[in-house]
Amino acid sequence: MIMFDGYPMKAISVDAIQYIEKQLRAYNLPLSELPPHIRKKVLREGENIALGHVFGVDAKRGKDGMPIQRGLGSKAQPTLQSVMAYEKYCTHETNFVENLAKMKSDLAAYEARKAKERAEAEAIEEARELEDAAE
């Protein structure tokens, strides 16, 4: 969790800070003196700006409000490089051994699923070629 002026935020960026500062100037109050509902709204919009720069404005969100990562290296598409990076740089994390084992298992399942999809696609292509040759 990132702290901004003593308040936790999920993400921060230069644009998010500029937005928050602009809001504080408009209210002419420091963040700590804003009414709680306004402070929450300002911080949440700042988070949305920062997350929008990284994941895209229209990124799907999980139950925790964080954008769902997609693409290579994500949970949906693990890569050997992402597993190796985790193994090298994240040994300090709690549940490191369990997380690493899960990542390796997910990678093996993903690679098996992709191999099956490739084999099915090749079989379909081969069948089409045979049909074309028969005509």
C-alpha cells in the first residue's frame, strides 16, 4: 500500500498527485481537513487516474477494486520469465514457497492447454487441406 500525505492509496502517479493537489487548492484545505467523504472521493479518483495509466481506463476490475492483469506474465498467461523473476526477486514475500509452487503449476497447466489448442488447430488445418486436395 502506498501512502500519500498519511493516507493509504493503491496506486499513485504524477498525474494523480497533480489532480489531488488541484482539488486541495479548489477546497482551500489540506487533505487531513477535508470532510471524510470528500477526502475518500479525491483519493479514489487519484488512484483511478494512476491505475488508468498502467492498465487502461477501461480495464476490468476484481473484487478488491484493483484492475485484473492480462497479457503475458499475468495469472491468465504465465511465462517462464515471470516465474523466474518471482523466484529471483520475491524470496522475502510471505508464502513465497507456496506462491512459487502455484506459479509453476499454473505455468505447466497453461503450457499444456496451449499445446492442446495448437494440436487441435493443426488437426483442423490438416483436415481442410485434405478436403481441398480431394476436390
